[in-house]
Amino acid sequence: MLSTRSRLRASFRVSAAGLAVAAAAAFLTVGADTADAAPVVNPQAGKVVAHSGFDVKRDGFSFENWGPNDALHRRGLTTEGMRAVFGDEVCARIVLGICSPTTVAELVQAEFNASMTGGHCYGMAALAGLYNTKRLSQFPLALPGQSVYSMPASGPLDELIARMFITQGFPPTDLAEREVSVPQALSKLRTAWSRNDNYILAIYTDEEHSAGHAITPIALRDLGGGKHGIVVYDNNFPGREKMVVVDPAADSWYYSTATNPSEPTMLYQGSPKNRMMLVPLAQVLKRHQDPDLRTDDTVVLVSDTNGTAQGVGDVDWDVRVTDPSGKPIPGVEQRILFNNDNSARFTVPAGKRFRIVVDGVEAGRTADINTTVLSAGGAVAVGDLEVPAGATSALDVDPVRHAVRVSSSAPTTAVFEVATEDSLRSVSVDTSQLAVGPGSSVSVGATSPVGVTVRTEGRSQKFQVAVERSDTIADRSAVTRTPVTLRPGATLDVPVDLWTGWTPLTATVRAGGSTTPVPLTVR
């Protein structure tokens, strides 16, 4: 059964015995504030035996990894960022070089921006490496002769980091990522640096992959006694070198850091069951596969919008994907996005129905879950699903029909969106909050022959509906004039597949044998 714990600090601590052994090494200093503190490694210990030429105060960023937008970082992933990564397929049309996104692309963009509330380390590690190896020009964000370290945070730089971040989730970058043994890592880094190339070094905390982090390897040190150090630029600590201690003979490693800069230092430990990952920089700049065109599997993104890159407000929770009866599905893969231990990605074999279960929320807290399911022809998303402590929420998904049914053991609410597209147009239908709770559920999906259906079971609903259409001519939208009321067992049919964008749009409430028209105002 697949599961993940969203916060490292609740699930992993260094044992006092292990700490004592680690502290005996000459290249360590140990903070004595707490009994479970991780060893602090001196990155200047030992002798330099290989170097990439990367200087943390020249080639690293002067600002630290961040989470949601704030006064310093005002921009996330944009339409042009999506286009740079995935190509023109994300555009409904291009006029004078300006891309108007499809509704599916807008949905994916929103999901990734939500997931980056946990941090941007993968994007920062990738971009710093690309600048240092001259695979990407710093101009115009830095003038000739200026360093990366001199670049202030800015909207264009933030957006560039964000687009680098999302490449980890799609081919070819995710396919090029390789688990490597310690000897392989040392060899590959030496070889890459000899030709002015480099990798993103990605690590997980433990064998369960409780959390991930991405850093930039910059040098190798001989620490004696068969041990080596991989010196790194860790974007959580601007202007400071850090070091991963490795043992080639035992194929083991450890790294003392914090997933987020303001949290206590913790220990990442590696073994043959938890190896380091190397990602070639060159892959990041390639065109990536449009998520809506991945017909070989279904992609599920689950994230928690609580908290920040500094760890404030983060909530523990578990997520797993099963078949509708709760049994494991052969072929399902799970991955925690690097530097986003509150974001997980699953891949499910194409066409299979499945269930997403969220539970295990820590006592006294509430998780705020976003889920997006991408499959051939479109996507369905559930946002702001609040899951309180002790509750279990289940999302039953039919990826072929882009449909989801949401139930919960506790009273909660959620918003829904269904987006579909073909070669002529893309359309989406989204709702305001609907109530979900014990004995009641909500179903939303492209299950009607002419569009999207919303169905409620167990309780009445009152909500707004908004529709968007994007095609080669224009973008058009329509909204309900007044809230829609659905009684238990009733459905709302929205015929978006028949809507040209210029004609009137009327939805229909079906309850028992009666029908009620619901006009939408076209904008």
C-alpha cells in the first residue's frame, strides 16, 4: 500500500547511538542543543580532489529557497513558462506571439503553483547549474560580468526557477533521472566536471522517501579513512557550502541539513535502498511531454497548501492510491517531488479506475488538499478539500471520463473543475464550494454525452458554476446568474461540448422526472 508522510520531522529522528558514532569523525562538529539534533558537517574538512568551478558566492543565488509568493517573490509559473516547457500544445491559439492557454494547461499551471508553496529547490538547483555550465545565458537578468549571486529576486527570475521546477515531473527529465551508488556518483561527477557539465543531485531522507531535496554538487573532498565528501550548493543556505559525507565501500551517505531553512537541522541517510539521484542538466532545457498527451498512464498530483518553504503551518497527512475496493493496483508508481514533501505524484496505468485516500492528519490540525488527475483528453481537479484530524477523505476517479466522486467521514467542503480538450477547442467547468460529509458525496465529471455533470448525494447544495471555452478565435466565459440549488440525488448537466462561446448557454437541473433550466450569462 502506497503512503507518504507530508512532514519529515514527525517521522524521522537520529538515534543517540548513531549520533555518537557520527560525532567521532574528525570532519564533524555536533550541535549540543538537543539530544536528537543531527551532526553538523564541516564542508572545509579534508582535501579537495575535484572541483566543478562553482563558487557559492558567485554562482549560487543570494536569496534562499522560498514557498508561496510574498513581498520578495511575486511571480510563479506563467503561461509562457508552461509553453517554454511543453511547447505550443498548451496554447489554444497564438496571436502575435502571445499564447492563450488551453483550459487544461491553466489547470495544470494552477496545480504546480500550489505545489510550490513547499519550496522551489529543484528549480534553483537546476538553474544555478545551467548558468554555471553556460548552457543558459544569464542575460538579461544579469549583465555581462555580473554574477548570479548579484541577481536580486525578481518576477522574471522567479518564473524561470518555477519552470525549471516542474520539469522533474515529466519526460524527458523524469526518465533521465538515475539512482546511483556512491562510487557511480563520484565517477559521474568527476567525468561531468571534466567537460564543464554537471548534474542536479537529488536526495531523499530515508528508504521510505519521506521527503526530497535537490542541491548542486560542486566539489569532491577526500576525508580520509575511505570517506569522501560531496561539497554542494544548498539553495536553503545562500552563500554557504554544505557537504554530503559518503562511504564508497559501504555504498552509504548522509547529509545534515533542513528541508526548509528555519527548521532544526536533520539527517538525510542513504544506503543501497536509498540511493542518491543524478539528473543531467541538459534534460531540463528540452521540450517536455504535454501532460494531457500522456496516453500511457494517468498522472495524479496531490499537494497540501498549508505551510510554506520555511515550514510554518505544515501539517502531517498520508495519501495512497488503491483500486476502488481498497486493494493495491499493480503498476502504480509514487514519487515525492523534490523539496516538496507536501506534494506527491502518482502514475496509474491508463484507463484504470482508482481511489485516492487522504487520512492520518495530525491531532488538532486540518490538511488543505489539492488533487489534479491528468489523463488523455483532459483533467479533473478537486481543490481546497479540508481533511481534519481523524477523518478520511476518498476520491474515486474515472480517468477516461475525467470524473471524480468525493466522500468524507467528516463534514468538509471542496471546489471542483473539469477541463477537456480536442484539436478544435478546450472547455472547463468549475464550481464554487460544495459540501461533503458523512453520508453525503459529490460527483463531478465529463459524464454527460454533451458536457459535464454535477451530482449530489445525501444533502442539498447551493453553488455557482463558471464555464470557459478557448479556441483558435477567442476565449469566452459564462457564469450562473444566481446560485444553483441541487437537492439530494439531483444532477446539473452543463452542455459545454455544444457551446460555441457565442450562443446562449443553458444548464439543466434534473431531479426525479422534472427538469429546470439554468441560464448562464455569457461574457
